[in-house]
Amino acid sequence: MNSKKYNKTVAVLLTTFNSEKFLKDQIESILQQNDVIVHFYISDDNSTDGTLKILNYYFKNYPGNFKRLLKVNFRNCDKNFLNLILCVPKYKYYALSDHDDIWLKDKLFRSISILNQGYSAYGCRLRAVNENLKFNGHLSPLWTRKLGFKNAIVQGIVGNCTLVFKDDIMKILRSNKPNFYTDVSWLIYLITTYHGKFFFYDKKPMILYRQHFTNIHGIKNAIYLRIKRTLYDLFYRNYKKFNDKHISYLKKFKKNIPPENILVLEKFDYMRKNLTFFKFNLKFFDSIGVYRQTFVGNFLLKLFIILNAE
């Protein structure tokens, strides 16, 4: 770590699974963050390669930074992240980390500085690179529409690996622990905005997102890949499953919710259940005001509601 003065401590929540190839690069990029202290909380999902050997080295040689290692058997990155989040002690700032990326040196300092301007959660764009960290010409999508609950209820906007959030969001999670698993960054975007708090989307990429054949998620800019994913979500009704879980969970919160957000949630839930197929009502849809960030996304949102797949 560098010798600058540190005045902020961040709990870094790192999940691993057969991560030996790129794990050291990821960890070193976090240890070298400027102007912050990092405490690692790591959950390994039954790795069978050399991952645990690498982790044991860091826990032995950097005891001030490496605080806890969990060993689980979920075989699911979302389950692993959410379980780890709920096992970490109290901090002011929390950051989620994948096991194969590179964080730019000011990633945490920049995100914390932004959070301290009145935001509760932060996420940023990604700069896609190949296995050798060479830029492949792709960035994650650039969102331009306003952030808020009317967007969050139908769309997650950042990757887990970019997420940094404050203790007020952790308190909300722990006050009503989710009994289901979903994309954690989307869940936190939902929780933050539903409670009337502010989420910051950083248009500046602060992570080198390494794309390789073992990626579970990736930056898919090719049109045919987007079409393939859309058909997959339609056939398996993935958004419907997510929305069922999210709506049921949000309804459990009774205090400190802006009335307009409660009304949006109720109307959206009613529309999904009652205004499908030939009963779809465009005026009712417009009155709710829910939206995705792109024209195509909004077209698909209406289509999936009509087909009872949203």
C-alpha cells in the first residue's frame, strides 16, 4: 500500500469461485487504492483450484487488511454476495468486488467522495478489457435518463463489482433481510430509491472489466447477443420472477417510504397482474411513469407486460 495519509476505511466484500487465474491482480488493485484503508471480507464458493491457497497467503501476510474468510457451497454468485453482505460487521462504507477485474487507483476514493455529497449508493460504468487487460473497444451502456424508483422498479443499471454503499443502506437490508436471491446491485438500487434516498451513477468508468470465457455476466454489445438474451428472458419469464420477488420484498417496508413510491409500487403490481394480453391499458401504464433507460428497453417493457412476462 502507498504511504499517503488514510482517513477512510472501506469494507470490501469479495466473492470467489475457482478464481486463481486473475485473483491476485484483483486483490493487488484494491490494496493499492489511494487514500483509503481496505478491510477484506471474502466468501469462497467451494473453489477446487488454487484460490484458497492465494487467499490464505494474503490472510497470513496482510492481517491488518484481511478480516474474515467464509467457505460456502452455493454455486451461485448472487447468493454468495447477499450472504456475505449480511455477515459483515458495521462499517460506514461497503464495496462489492468480483474476483477478476482491475480497480483504477482512485475508484474507492472517488466513490466515497461522491457518497459524502448526499448519496447513499454508488455505481459506475465499466471499461471492458481482454484477459491481458487490453481495451476491447467496449464500455458498459451509458445511461442518460434520471435515476429514481420509477426506473429502479423495472431495471438494474450497474454491475455488482462497481457498487459502493453506505451504512444507511446496510441498516435497511438488515432490518428486513431478504429471503430470496437476486442481482444485488439491482436490489440496492431498488432499496435506495424506494426509501427516497439517492443513488449516483458515475459515467466515468472506474473498473477494467476483464472479459473471458468464464464470465457469468458480461458486456454484450453485439445485437444478436442482445436478441438472444431477450428471447431467453421472455421464454423463462425471468423479469416476472424478479419482479414478484422485488415487489413482495418492498411491500414489507412500512416506515419512511415516500407516499408516491408506495403508489407506484401498488399500481405497477396491479398492472402486471390484471392488465396483460388484450387488457393492456397504455394510459394506465403512462400514468404510473415507470421507465427503462432506452427506447428499446421501454418497448420491451410494454411487450413483456402484455405477454405476462414482466
